[in-house]
Amino acid sequence: MTAREIAASVRAGERSARSVVDEHLAAIDARESELHAFNLVTRDEALAAADALDAKVAAGEDPGALAGVPIALKDNLCTTGIPTTCSSKILEGWKPPYDATVVRKLTAAGAVCLGKTNLDEFAMGSSTENSAFGPSKNPHDTTKVPGGSSGGSAVAVAAGFAPLALGSDTGGSIRQPAALCGVVGVKPTYGRVSRYGLVAFASSLDQIGPFAATVADAALLYEAIAGHDPADSTSIPEAVPSVLDHLDDGIDGLRVGVVKELLDIEGIAPDVAARAKAAAEALEAAGAKVEEVSVPAVIYGLSAYYLIAPAEASSNLARYDGVRYGLRIDASTTGEMYDRTRTAGFGAEVERRIMLGTYALSAGYYDAYYGKAQKVRTLIIRDFDAAYERFDVLLSPTSPTTAFTLGAKADPLAMYLNDVCTIPSNLAGHPAMSVPFGVGDDGLPVGIQVMADALDEATMFQVAAALEGAMA
Amino acid sequence: MASLSREEVVHVARLARLQLTDEQIDTFTPQLAAILDHAADVEALDLADVPPTSHPYPLKNVWRPDVARDAGIRDAVLAAAPSTEAGMFRVPPVLGEAP
């Protein structure tokens, strides 16, 4: 059942939330040991929440738009009294004293949280192999990575553990695992969804967004979490137009630009490029006007991102010092305690990014690295702005390849190249989503990325729905 | 920009408050150098007259009424800390060794 069907049947009293949750917990029991989607399954809390919803329905109260819909939460979203680890040893055992705004909204809408999903430590990675608790596995082939960093959330949806999941996307961490696992993944416009209670990685890039098996379910979840939040000063103070209302409007006459640079760039596999061309043809057949477009600066996105994101991370992760929460390794001075705690608590990739960011911001190098990266960011935004004058949406592959083998990308730079198509939208703050569109030569899922201008999620979802329809 | 030296990596680790082993420094030095070398592709761009972007959405300062409010989580925050005393976080001596 889709999330929409579950919510409708629970609200109508045709199905109990308890039976829905039982069914999904059984699916988790059957395959979780093989896939490792979750850091923690909150079974008792989920059953209690389901019973409370069923009592509401019995009392004639409205249980909410997502009544009884199970959801999996990336383990970097704060949940009151439930461990939130970021898949890091430095936060192991920490229980947040408050809920993230998205968690509060979902609970109010009647969604039932099944647990916290695995990720690359502090969301730094593209495979979940950087998790301190071990990697998640791709449900389509368990010798392959699920992508990352929100790999556990993608696996949870792809394996049928939950119809919905939330992830966070700083450089592609929702869209890339969605592509590799064959599900829908959405990064909304920067600021469209409150980041309050999302553990910060790179604050000018981070955005929370949905995973779902269908475009309509992703739209349902997007509408439930979007909107201004006074607790997040970067959240956009504007009303959120409905995307569900326009999902079936069709794409007749819409202008679709296929980004030339993201088909030609080094590393794009021929089978993935072929699927992107097939997607463009499918949209043309559905009535869109499709043309190739050049967005020249996107090829510098990777370079700018891997200076900007680590720079922001080096500052954000300074808070993990053993003073207020999480791990502390004691020492005779506070300075020594900082050093020992951080060294024991962080994994290699997090250390690498902190080092990179610290270097990029250090005296004598700021202008050469961080300053230059910020200027490249401006160029990318300018080139996107020019493209959106001529096109309603832009199209590209989501990831250069299908899912790769666990352990295959031990070289950090090789791993970073996975994000080449997804990073530009983060730098620009624009919405972008991945839609499954067939398989590659290896039979594994290929995702197509639909990008749109800031705040135009509605058009992006319309095009995604058309792509989904073409595969049906 | 040129590549990264081992000495620079040692210096940056100290700034970042990480105690890396010699082996880790040997591993990180070429890895970080490769990433910085890749980032050098932006040297091809003329950026002289381009303003920097630090944030994707042109938000101005956000104001709210200056009203104190009790989040009601003080005890929970302190309970989650590694060490507390008299309602404060307790740390080892900041200046020098303990007496």
C-alpha cells in the first residue's frame, strides 16, 4: 500500500494503524539483519503511537493527514528521548531533549516513526560506508552500496520497511541513494523545510527532504514538512503552494532543458547517459518541449563544494568537544580532553573533512580556497538563472553510475565524484529530485534528476510525475 | 595553489584539535593534496569581478521580539552531559594541571 492509501484507510476507520505498523515491523524483522537500514528500531514507541491513533479514530477525532503511515527518520534528526547518533561514536547514547520541527510536524499529522536510519557519519559520504556502525546494503543486490549519506532511509523505503522516510541532502545525500535504491528522493528549495533539530553539517547547503516509493507519496510528505518555522532563521517566510493539487496537470508545453555538461562530464557511465536521453524523449512524447542547454559553471561545482562544505563542517563540528554531550575522554586539562575526545569520537572521513575545512579557512589560504569557492558559487547561480529564463526545469542523471560494490571507492576523491550532478542544486539552493527511470546494463536502478528554480517545487513534481507515468 | 606538505597537515590537525598518528598523517597528506589539486581547476576561471555567495537565499537579518522564554529542557540538557556540578558543565582545569 502507498502512504496515501494507508492514510486514507486509517482515517476512514477501514484499517487500524496497529495492523499497518505490525505489517511493517514484520517486514523489518524479515530483512533488517541483512540490510542494516536502521541504527535503532523503536518498536515499542511505534506500537504505542499506533494504538493512540486507533483510539483517536474510535473517538471520532481526526488522526491527521498521515494517519498511521510508518516513517523512518535519518539518525541526524533530533527525537526527544530517543538516541540520535549521526552514526558517530562521538554521539553514541546521546538522547536529544527536543524534537526536530519536521518530527513534531509528522507526529502531529499522525505519522508513526519506526526508527532511526543509518547514514555516513555526520552525513559525510556517498555510500553509508562511513557509518561507525557498519554500512547499509542495497536491497537490489547486497554486495552493492545503497548510496549515501541517507542510505538507511533509501533502503528502508526500497525494502518496504516504511512507505516514507526522511533524509538530509547537503550535496546529494537524498537524491543519490534514492537513485541507487530505485526510489523517489527530493531535496526541496533551501529554507523551504525547517532545519531546526537537524544536526548541522554545512549550514548554507543542508536541507531535509522526503524519500518515497512514488512521486505522489513524496509530494504528500513534502507538503507535511514544508513551511516557515520561527525556530529556523533561514527558513523561508512564504506560503507553500500545493504540489499534490498539480501533480496530474501534465507537462504539455513545459520547457525541459537537458544539461549538456552533466551528460558529458567525466565519469558518467554510458548506460546512465542513455537512460537520461530516454527520459528526455519520454518527456517530449508527453508534450514537453525538450532541448539541450549549456550550464557551463556546473563543472566547477564539485571543486567549490568540497571547499565550502568542509569549511562549514569544520566550524559546525567544533561543538563536539566532550563538554556538554556525547563522548568525553577524560584528561588532566580541558585542552587535552578536547583533543582526546575528538580523536576517539570521529571517524576518518569526518577527520578528513574537518582538516580540509580548517585548512581552507586558515590564515593565508582563505582567499585562495574558500573565497574563490564562494565566487564559483555565484557563477553557478548566474548560469542556472540564465537557464531558467529559457526552461521550466532542467534534467540530468542523478548519479554518474548505478550502485557500486561495497569497498570499491576507498579513495576519497573517487567517492566525491559521485556527487557531481547533485551538488550544483545545493550550491544554488534550488529544489531537485531523483525519479527512478529503468535500469542500467547491470540491471540496477537508474535515477533521473529533475531540477527547478527556487521555490518551484510544483513544476518539478509535475515533471517527476510525468517521468513516473512514462515508466508505468 | 601548490600541493600540501606533511608539516601543513600536522599544523592543521593541531588547529582542528585532532591527535593524528604518524600513520594517519601519512595517509591524509596525499589524500588531502589530491582533493586540493582537483579544486585547482577553478584557476581557469576569471573571478576578479565576481562577488562571493555565502548563502543561497537573500535573507536579511531576521528579527523577533526580545522575550525570554523557558524551553523547559535545562534539567534534561544537564542530565545528558558527561559531568556537571551546581547546574553547570564541569570540565578539567583549563589553565595548567589540576593542583
